[in-house]
Amino acid sequence: MTQKTEGGDVRLAGISKTYGSFTAVHPLDLTVPQGSFFALLGASGCGKTTTLRMIAGLEDPSTGTVSLGDTDVTHLPPYKRPVNTVFQSYALFPHLDISENVAFGLRRRGIKSVKKQVDDMLDLVQLGQFAKRKPHQLSGGQQQRVAVARALINHPQVLLLDEPLGALDLKLRRQMQLELKRIQTEVGITFVHVTHDQEEAMTMADQVAVMNGGRVEQLGAPADLYENPKTTFVANFLGTSNLIEAEVASTTSDVVTVTCGGAKLKLPNARCQAQTATGDKLLVGVRPEKVSIAHADDADSIPDGRNRITGRITASSFIGVSTQFIVDSPACADFDVYVQNIERDSRLAPGAEVVLHWNPEHTFGLDADQAIDAGVQSVEDAS
Amino acid sequence: MAVVKWLRRNLVVIAGLLTLAYMILPNVVVMVFSFNKPNGRFNYAWQQFSTDAWADPCGVADLCGSLALSLQLAAWATLGATILGTMIAFALVRYRFRARGAINSLIFLPMAMPEVVMAASLLTLFLNMGAPLGFWTVLIAHIMFCLSFVVTAVKARVMSMDPRLEEAARDLYAGPVQTFVRVTLPIAAPGIAAGALLAFSLSFDDFIITNFNAGSTVTFPMFVWGSAQRGTPVQINVIGTAMFVIAVLVVLGGQFIASRRKNSASPK
């Protein structure tokens, strides 16, 4: 099972795809290291599936090349690439039973004795007793595992997963996320996973490429992307960010000081993604869970050296482990704050005057020349 | 009161049985009269039970010859119409090409046009071309009108097919031919089979177009029509009954196989 195939990295060089006048994927360079779990994350229509299909060979790139290790596979048809795909709708063959579905790839390559391999693979995905059933007799989660088994049995150099968990309900999806991660660790094959679910991407992947409008916005490890977003799209699409429009007041080599709505905020110069000359506009961001909230009466007890903003609570919602506050402040109209329910202050109710404060180290700065609400997910996008 | 209640509860079943009887009754009459021993040439009044006709189904001159010709015609027409129709259906669903819309609607013309009009215009065409009327003109005509039925049946099936299944096959090392043979064809098979069955029965049964374009060739429906002028031999009923029984057996056999396949695949 753990047989390592000679392969190496998946390398996309200047790859793009245009349909008539519409550009689905802008020229893109991407390297997926061998053996890694790589996620392409983005909203629908961002070009992530097209990118995946170009790796699979189901779509011809308009420009650029696809290489596996040292081999250029750009012009190889899909059936000649050592790459297999788990499709969004699973695409199991309805006229074949489960074991024949799984054996399909082996048989096409002329391998006669497939029984042992098929049985082993079905055991790996815990479907041994279903070998003789037809796909429509299985539940969604089971079909999904068959689709994974059918692809993995061929020991591809790269396994492509196109929103493989999209059709499952939340609980099953969590379970399958862990399952897929387990299988990936066990077989050591490179996984490229396409998803619109940022939580899924962060839980499963070693590396995430956030795509937007046919371009990769940012590439990195999940924690790195979350802590150091380079664009407002990434800041808003991965989790939630409070973005404040501010003006640079002074800059040293370490610290940038900005003003907004009468407040003075500090942030590390290293975490600024834009020019910070005095007078420049800057978007200042902080994640809601990094912020502490104190009633205005207790303002004196806040330690020195923290960024602070005053405001009034407009809404609060209690969700068990934490409470979410929305605070209206002169600096920012809807400031989100998540507070762990360790000790609850009963004075923190809508209408209360509060002081928000956080460690300046947790602040990041973004170029003010971009839409402040890029990547904010509205209700329609969520599906 | 009890009767009304019983009626109300079983109304659907009764209506169903009546409809079935309405459809089956003509076949039953044909069947019963195949065991008749008529007085004179016309087999329209019951005389006495006899198996004479069953013992000698080819006893009437030219009957079995015309039957063989009809079966042969139907087989070739089915083959031709099914192959062509399947290809047309795939082309219409899968590809975008010029005049696709026009072909899409024109293909239904033979279904919509009165048969006698089509028969007459085909005859005009063949005469003007100087084509000798006979087996080949009839075959060409049959393939033509069977085509639209095959296209309709196969198209419905192909449209409901997920194109990702073929992508999955290509992704799993199946080349274009393998993909077609292993995935596309088996999944489209029920539609193709339905189209082929339709084509067979339409061709076997056709009278009007055949009569116009057959020249001196005589098919089974033409034979029945021709002999009905002079008298109806019992053998016609025998052939009719045999066709009916064979058709029913084929359907039952198909259902039996399907249900067995379903049972063996279901959880134990």
C-alpha cells in the first residue's frame, strides 16, 4: 500500500485557460510538493476546478505546461497520465458493482488478477462487505469512499479531489475529512483537493492556495494564511477579520502607528503589506478572537501598550463556548469580538459602552487600494 | 350499501382490468379462431375445434415466404435504423454543430407526417430515380421511418447520462474505444434496446409505405391484406397467435432476468 511511486512534484508553469473571451484561469505558477496534501480554496467560479481538470488532462490549458516530476504531461490524454480523480458527484459506473468499479482502472491496464488488490482496497475504505452491491444501493458517504478506492487502487502519483465532500451532511463531512487525511498519511500519495469550504481546507491540507477570479491570491500553510493574510480577500474568506480604514501617523523600522476615528493603533512594520509613509492610507486588521472586551468602567485596569478602541455593543449572541459581540465604534462600524465564556460579565449587554483592546503584535496591515469587503461570504455564496 | 363500498374500494382495479380486457380481447379472438375449422374460405364464424392449421402453418401458398421476407426486412431495418439512429442521437446530444437545431426537428418529420403521404412521395422519388421497386426500396423506406423512433428513444437515454461517467472512465486509463465499449454503450443500452424493439415491430407491421414501394415483392402484412379479399386462411391466425405468444414470452423473460439480477445484487 505504501509503495512510493517515482514521481516528484506537480508543477504548473504559466498555465491558463480561456473560453472565448472569458478567462477562467489567469496564467498561474504552482508547485505541489510530492506527498503533500494540497488544497485549492475559493468560491465557486474562481477557477479552482478548471485548474484541477487541467492537471487531470480533462481540460486542455490555453497556455503553459503541466509537469509531473520531470515529465511534461501537458499534451497527454487523461488515460495516459498517472493521475486519478475523485469527482464531485463520484461518477461511479451505475452498471457495474462496487468491486468492478474499483477494479476498472486495473483492468484497463491489462491486469488480470485484481481480486486481492480490490479486496485490500475495499478493506482500506471499510467497505469489504459491499463488494457485490450496485452503487445506487450505497449511501452518499459509502459512494464517496468507493470513489476514493477506485482512484487510489491505481497508485497514482497524484490524487485529485474535486469537492469530494460537497454532497455530504456536516457530521459525515467531518468524519470523511479525518478519514481522507488518514488515508493520505497511510498511502503517502500527493493529494490535490479542491474545495470552497475554508474550514475543510484548513483542517486537511498542509498547503492551501486561495484562489479568486482565476488567480492565486495567496499560498501557504493554513496557520500562516490565517495569521498573515496578504489581501483583504484572504483576510475575509479565511475566517473573519475586522478591517479598519486608518492613516499612517508615524513609522519606525519596527512599529507603524496609525490613527483612525480618534484612536491610535500600533502594529509591527513586518506585518504591513503596503507602503507606510506618513499620511498613507492603510487597512488595519485584527481577528475577532484576539480582541478582549472590557466595560468602560474598567478601562483603567487595561494594561498599557495595548491597542484600544472604544465603542458600544450593538448585538451579542451566546453560542456556548463563546459569546460573539458586535461593537459599533467610531473607527469601525461593525467590529466583531469573540470572547471565551470563562467568566461572563453581566454588564456586557447591547447598549453598554465598552473598550476593546488587543496586543499590537496581533495586528496586520493591508494595502488600502483594495475592496475592504472582498471575500466576505454572503448568504447566497454559502451553498 | 356493502356493494357500493366494495365498488368504491376496488374501482381502480376494476377500471384497470376492463382496460386490459379491451386491449387483450382482439388477441384472444385471433387465438381462439386459430383453432377453428371454418366452412368455406372465410374464418369469421366459429364451427368446430381443430389443430389442423397449427399442424401445417405453411399450408397456404406464399404465406411462409412472405413471413420470412417480413422477418428479414424487419431484422435489417432494425439493424440499420438502430446503428444510424444511435449515432444521430449521440451527435445531437453531445456535439454542437451547424444545422443541429434543424436536424433535431426534421428527424421527427416521419413520425408526424401521414404515412400515406410519405409513401406516395417515396414512390415518386424511387420512380424518378429509376430505382427498381422491391426488397431494397422497402428496406430503405423502413430504415427511414424507423430512424426517428430510434433517435427519440436513444436521445432520451443519452440526455440523462452524466458526461462525468465518461470522464471518469478516461481518467481510469480507458482510451476512447474502451470508454465507449465499457461505459457509454452499457449505460445507453436500455435506450438502444427500446429503440431497436420499436423499429422491429414498426417495420414488421408496416403496410402502407411497404405496399406503395414493394413492386411485386409481398410482405406478410401485404399477404394478409391480399388474401383477405379472397378469403382468410386459418394459418394467418396461427402466425398472429405465435407472434403474440413469442412477444409475451420475450417480455416475461426480460422481466424475470431483471428481477433476478436485482435480487442477487440486493443485500443479503
